Amino acid sequence: MDRLHSMRVFARVIDEGSFAQAARSMNLSAAVVTRLVADLEEHLGARLINRTTRRLALTDTGEVYLERVRQILSEVDEAEAQASAATSEPRGHLRVLVPAAFAVHQLTKHLPRFRAMYPLVTLELSVPGIVETVDENHDVSIITSTRQVLDGDFIARRLACSEVVACASPAYLDQRGRPTHPHQLEQHEVMVPTYAREATFRRYVAEPGADDNVVTLVAHRAALSTIHVDTMYAGALAGLGIAPLPSYVAEDALLENALERVLTEWYLLTSTIYVAMPTRKYVPARTRAFVDFLVATFGGEDRDPWLAAAGCATR
């Protein structure tokens, strides 16, 4: 039995929450994953996981063992990173945590160029919803934050800033009109995130003496409410109404005139996108290459490159 491989499989089963998902993420069969964990338990003479039809739960022994396994795997990864740091050609497997919308609309279209530059590096993407901090189980995390200062034991480099902008299809706007003030949204079909109870619009350039430089609207009778950004994006493309979309999601549709930005003198939210990695003494060449590639691709500046590329940058 390859003890180290079995440890990695055991840790992945816990991280993924199931044998089947761990098998898919490691490109193994579910039978092999089950057998490796069972062999590990037999070798230790102790049950590590209680299996039920609904979920997995670590035993007391399993919890203690998992903590030590993570330490061992981390030290092995550090040793490999130290050895590979001197290698001029990046190689190996890279686990990346990235928000789903950013992966779909931005990251994947640049990966062929990264692959051509570094053919010996393979990528595994984990794509949940919002990613707000580094995950120690991934080599690289792409995180989004509205805070001025990031907290945590990790290294982060800025990729770009992204504004949330109001967008709708030209066909919808031709039929219903183009709003010039947030209050006019009350006469429009709008889409909102499920968790949003209100939306606050602020003028980019405040008008002296005006009492409406900041306008807060209470969400009501939304045409569509969802936490899924791409569903709102699809709804906007289909002419369902006006949707707040991150610029990196809307970029291509704005370029192709499939969507149009409205309320250009107002903003809802600005966030900063970072590429981050756990603080480690030795960083593998493949990780450094990927981080440098992302910073070069997206600019690394305190500005929104996607609105600028679409020709509708904030004035």
C-alpha cells in the first residue's frame, strides 16, 4: 500500500464530503477510493470514518489522524516545492479555487495561452460561489473583496478591480426606455440577488447641494431573485430586465452589444480581485508561474479593465 497516496485520498474524501466526489476530483474510480481508505483503516486497526447513507463523519480517532495527516502532507508538499523551486521549467499539478462566474467568463478563456506557455503544468479548478479568503487545501485562490485591507495568513496580489454595473439588453431598453436616475428603476423590470433587501446607488461625481447623490431603493417585485450571477446574466440577455452584474461577467456581452450599460453616472459596488496563496517558505515554480501569468493577464492595477475594454468605462 502506498501510505502517502492513501493519506491524500483520505484527506480528499473529507474535503469533498463524499467518496464519489473525491474519486472524481482525483480521477480515480469510487471503488479504488473506498478500497484505499479501507486499507488505511485496516493498517491502522481503527475506523476513521463513520459511513451513513446521507453523510460521512470522522470518528474521534479519524479527527486526530486527519490533523496529523494534513501536517505530514503539508511537509511533503513543502519538501517537493523546495526541490522544484530550483527547476527552471514549471511542472506538476496545481489546485485552484476560483469563483464560478470568474472561471466561466474570464479565467478559462486565458488558460489555452497558459497551457501553451507551461505544457507540463496541469490545473484542477474548484468553482464554488463567492470566494472571500484563501483555502489551505488549494495552491492558489482567486478571491474577491470589498474591504480595503485583507486579513489572514496568506500572500495576495491584486489582479484588478471590478464594478457591479446595471445592464440590460438593447431590445428591452428600446421597449421600456433607458433610465437615467435610480428612482426610474421603480418603473422597470429588475433582477436582484436573493440576499439583497435594498440597493444603494452613489454618484461617481457628487453634485454640490444635491440631496440625491446617494439613493437607496428597497427591493420589491423583482422580476428575478437569485444568488446565481450567471442566471441573472442569462435573464438580462433574454430581455427579462435590468440586472446588476460584475464587469468581468458583462464584458463580452457589452463588447458585442448584446447588453448595454445603464445609469452610467452611478455605481453600486466596487470590489478588488486578488490571486492569493497560503504563506509557505517554498513556493513551487508552477505556482509562481500561474500567479505571475494572472497578474500580467489582468493588469494588477487599481482599475476596472473589463469596462475599459468594453468601451464603457466609468467617466
